[in-house]
Amino acid sequence: MAGYDQNPQFSPDGKRLIWSSMERGGFEADKERIMVMDWPEGQIRDISEALDASPSSLCWTPDGSALYLTAPYQEAHQIYRLEVGNGEIRRLTNGNHDYSSVQLAGDNLIAARTTLVNPAEIYRINPADGSAENISFVNDDLLEKLNAPQFEKRFITTTDNKQMVTWVVYPPDFDKTKKYPLLLVCTGGPQGVLGPSFSYRWNYMLMASQGYIVVIPARRGTSGSGQEWNDAISKNHGEQEERDLLAAIDAVSKEPYTDASRIGATGASYGGYSIFHLAGTHKGRFKAFLAHCGIFNMEMMYTTTEEMFFEQWETGGAPWEKDNEVAQRSYSHSPHLLVKNWDTPIMVVHGEHDYRVPYSQGMAAFNTAQMLGVESRLLVFPNETHWVLSPQNAIVWQREFFAWFDKYLK
């Protein structure tokens, strides 16, 4: 079996083994199938063919007849029940929240649940009807002190007439009679579910609370809208997924409560690639950019990242394979080839211990902006990796992030 095999679990009676398995070798964002076999020498079969998503948090029923699990539906992780015998699957929950770590607790399920504006709490879920109630209340005292924003899931029509999930977070005390600046958030990955999870740094509640309408499109390549949608970005960088991003911000900017003359864009990792690429193609849509740990030069990325097998899959080959049309098409969309069009203020953030996207990528982007005379700012964290993990550095990150956008959008 060429792909990742992981997360094994025996049935309660020890007679069957399940695990998650990816079919394609070298592709870390392939669909995770649920495989089952009679232990120890039974035939292996896929029991999750009816599910167009990657399941996680697998939990056996006591009699071994079924599994409870979480999987994304329209970019939000819901709870499902899967019958082991015939592969029949039923979604138990719905809504704009993310469930994780589902477990059985008597006749009920318990799971952690988040939203874009709510940190994790433990919920009790009735498996019969999916109704849920909070049983932990850990964050109530803090949340009661905050004027929390509201958010919604929108479906925006793309340039190729698809329906794309887009999360929109509104400032506290949102007033439709006023006009607000916008922030487009370009997600990383490039694969991964763009669910309503709660982050302590890329925190959309905090962004909206600065007075911004925050727009987070699940552009081509995200993993919560089916495997075909997920696969569409590999070897197609800077193309349809960028049109998806622009379709989302163009749609929201037409609302009467938005100010289309004050739009910023930000993103990290592959989202940083999107920012560097948009800087060369946006034709005046944006007033300021911020890229965190972004890919600037794809050829340099191929030979310096610590995850070389992933770049091999995503680009389709090495930059020196001049007869490889797929690979050469990938490298033709490297952001560094578009810098002649850069004319918009851009801030670059990077950690010196980033080995996924080495910090020389950020240095190259900043130095290029400086040499081109584009207003630019560089923030380097000497002891951070691909993520900013230190609380004190995270505070610096937030202050610099908002100071940059407030300068150009307010």
C-alpha cells in the first residue's frame, strides 16, 4: 500500500483492525480511507467509499458494528456514524462549527467543538438527532467580557460557475449603514480543511474586532469540499485558486457596507505564496499586503524545503526537467517572475528556524520590494519556525500585523 497507513485501532473484541490509509504514494493530502480487516489474516477492504472526505477521530461502538467519526462537510467537521458491515454512513450533526476528538460516553457522544469566535469546549451530543449541549463552560468568564463578532458561511459563485464556501466575519456591533474596510485571508496548505476552528494567532475574531470585515474563501485546494476540489490545486498553482480568491473578495466588496477602496490581503505559507503572486496580478484591488512564511521563488523552494517529496508532488517535477511540461508550467507561476508589477505596500514576516519554507524566501521577497522602491516592512523572529509559537512573539506579531493594515486601510 503506497500511501500513508496510520491510526490503527482494534475492535472491542480484538477480532478486527481498522486504520486510515491514503491510496497515492507521495501525496500527503490524499483522501484518507477507512480500511478494515479480520485479524490477523483477513482481506483488507475500504468501508468509506461513500464518504467524499477524510475521516478522523475514529471511535468503535461497544458491539463493534459501527464507528463514530468526524469528517468535513462544506468545510466544517461534523460527526458521522459508519456501519462497518456495509459501509452505510450517516451524518449526525450540522452547523457552522468544528467537532473533533469524538468519544462514546454511555448513550451519548462527547467531542470538542469550536467556531471562528469560540474556543474549544466539550459538548455532549445525542447520536439519535445530533442535538448538542456544552458541558464544560471553560471559557465563559472570558467570553462574557468580550463583544464578540458575528460570522456566517456564504456560498460564492466562482469564475467557472462552482459554489465556493466562504467564511465572513463581521466587526462587533456591525452596522449595515456604515462602510468597513476588508481583509482577505488566503489560506495555506495548499490543502487542508478551512473549517470554523479557533486559532490563538490567526484569530479572525480578533481581526474583525479591529473594525475589519474578514473574508476567508475555501478556494480550490481546500479539503473540506470533496476530493476533486482538493486535488484541483496540485500542479495548478496561481491559476484557478487565485481566481477563486478574487471572486470572493469581489463579491463581498460589492455589498453596500464595504469600502472597496480599502481592501488588504494576508496569508501564511501557501497563503504567503498567494500574497506574493497577487502582488503581481491584482491590478489595484488591494491597498496593502502581508505575507507570513510565504513562498516567493518556487525553484528555490524545491531545493531547500525539508519536505521535498511534497514539492515533487505539487509541482510535478524538478525545475531542471525542461522537457517536463507539467513542472515547467508550475514554475512559470513562481511569484518572483511577477515582481515587475509590484507597486503595493507589502509586509513580510518569517521565522529563521522555518525549514518548511526557509526564511531566505521572505528575505528575497523583502529585498526585492526594497530594490523596486515598493514600500515594505520586514519582521523576522530569530527563534521561531514555520509558526510563531512563543506567546510573547505572538503578541508582537499581532501588534505589527494590525499596525501595518491600520496604516493603509483606516
